[in-house]
Amino acid sequence: MAEKTEEKKFTAEMTVKEALNMHPESSMVLAGYHLGGCSSCGVNEIETLEQVCNGYGIPLDALLASLNSLLEEN
């Protein structure tokens, strides 16, 4: 019997900390959107990706697409 494996993916409800822990390059993607890349634009790790996007005016769909593209690279 084959086991059903859950597909990993970044979601709007995921916290920043969860996103950072999911893939080693996720911090670089966030920095590309000017999120958490410097002391003046630090993000709170307990906020969700959706909350961060809303707070900084970042298109959520674009951020999620960029993060999820990390999971497609193998």
C-alpha cells in the first residue's frame, strides 16, 4: 500500500518563522521583497505571510509564487 505524502508548500497562513524553517533560501526570497533584510525593515517571525504582505504592501500571490518556486527546484 502506497503512503500518501503531503506536498510541502508555502501558504498565506504560515508564519514567517515557519517559512524560514521550510527552506534554507526563503530568507533570500523575503529579502528580495525587502522583508527582513535590514534592521529598519525587520519582520516579526510570529506574523503570517499574509499579515506581513498586508503590512508592507507586498502582493501575497507574488510572494507565495516566489517562495513556492524554491520547492520546485531539484
